[in-house]
Amino acid sequence: MSRFWSPRVKELEPYVPGEQPKLSKLTKLNTNENPFPPSPKAIEAMQAALGDDLRLYPDPNADSLRAAIADYYGVEAKQVFVGNGSDEVLAHIFNGLFQHGRPLLFPDISYSFYPVYCQLYNIPFERIPLTDDFAIDVSDYTGINGGIIFPNPNAPTGRLLPLDEIRRLLAVNNETVVVVDEAYIDFGGESAVGLVNEYPNLLVTQTFSKSRSLAGLRVGLAIGSAELIDALDRIKNSFNSYPLDRLALAGAEAAINDREYFAQCCDAVIAERERLRAELSQRGFESLPSAANFLFTRHRTLAAADIAAALREDGVIVRHFKQPRIDNYLRITVGTAEQHAQLLASFDARFPR
């Protein structure tokens, strides 16, 4: 700890991202990256953007990308915000849209960046316990609050909250912003974007990192009322007017326009998820219902920490959360059939039946 740090920095407990191990012959199933490559059209668009124009600043408003996103989701461009990954979009939301004098509500088992942002921006918060089967009960979110946020599907559980339940929540909470964080929605859920014109306090965030295979590009978005988007633009332009570079703008626009490839990749991930679920079940695992590109699972007799450590010795990396209530669960990213074969072969060798 440096004597030059501010009091705020001294108090921070930063978010710890999923491990990016530098191992040879690695089977990486711990950070929910898409196992399939980006759209070929996105690659072509980024290659075409490599040229003399890189000496020029990108469009600070990302107008073309916003228009493409608006067209895809059936909203107006003024209802779309984009940023450097959904984490930056979320940071602006925490900074500018939640009421800092009242507690922000989010699930006790959820995206671990939420309490970090609360600490960074001095926002009081309350963790709302999930039910015994790790579901969100919207009846628990009716108290006084400065805002509500939750992933849907939830992470790391993968459980989906139906749109009818989101409607029920919005019906009783219309004085503060409700954020539905849809990083994984394309793998089995219905987006809440269709509700934003009905509920002006609803903001939906998404990312190009998961279903569009562009985690390395860092593009996130938010969709909501023009009033909410205007607030995010004010925050962005007080922080960094150029969050997306020319390559990111070109690649993201091409990716969202390539609807056929997108659908094929999502279908492939869903199919692989269900095959993996069946294989794990045969080996004694119990997996929660998942609408994401991962399974949240535990073994009936073996400890999650022991399984994760044993798999790692074979270069197979999965995520183990050392957190109350879920410390005996593993989150396993859906990979390719070949990666799953390596995972299962390692487990069978280390824990023969």
C-alpha cells in the first residue's frame, strides 16, 4: 500500500477476472468465451479498416454502430448506447443512474463486479438472497432502493428469470432504474429489450463478448429510453469521448449485421451445452437449469475444489468460486465437442467410476 494512494484506493477490493492461465495444451473452460470464431464478415470489416484512417479519431458517437444495433432490436438509435465492453457501460450506469443515497439491490450470488462498482462510486447496496434453488424471487425487490440490477440469465448460476417476472418487478418499481444485465441472453432467453418503450426506467445491457465471439474487441451496449441514454452519453463525454476505436466499430457493426452466422453459433453452443449436461449427469453431476453458455454444476459425492485441482493437472481449467452457498459448485464454460471430450477424459482418468 503506497502512502501516495487516496483513501478511496486504499479501501478498494478490485474485481478479480477469470484466470487467463499461460499453460501449454490448455483446455480453457473458465471465462465463458465463445468457442467458435467471430463472424468472417466481422474479420473482413476489421481488416478493411486497417489503413491510413487509423491516424484519425473514430466517430465519438458511434452513429453507424448505434444505428445497426437499433435496427437489429427494433428501437431508435437514440435509445442505444455503446461503450468499451459492457463493464464500462455498467460503470457509467453505476456512476450516473443509480441514486447513491439509497441501497442498490442485487442478488447475493451474482456478477462480482457489482459490489466493486458500489465501493468505487460510494453506493450503499443490499445483497438479496437467491431462493434455495438459486432463483431470483422478484417479491424480494420491493423495498426502498436506489436502483436494481441483476444478470439475466444470472451469473454464475445460469438461471433465467422469465419476462413475466421482470414485468412484475417493473410494475412495483417505477421510481428508480432497473438494469437487466443480459450478457448471456442469446443462449436461451428472451431479451427484455422489448419492454423498454413500456417502462422508461428499464435499461438493458448486452455485450459482443459472448454470443458474438468478440471478447477481445471490447464492445458493450445499453438500450433504454432516450432519457437514460442521454445520461450515459453525458457520463461518457465527461470521461472518454472515444471509447471505441475504428476497428471495434467496424467489427461490431459487421457482426450484428451477420444474423445468419450469429444464429448458427448460438444454436451450436446450446446444442453442445445440452450434450455436456447429459455427459456430466452420467458421471454424478447435478447441473442447474442454464440459459447461458456455461453450466453451474456440482458432483453428488466429490468436492468441487478437488475436481478443479485434478482437472487443472491435465490442463483443463474450470471456474471454482470460493464463496458461501456455492463453494461446492463449478462453473464450466460450454466449449467445442473436442474440448468437452478432453474435460470428460480428464475427469474419468482422475475419478474412475
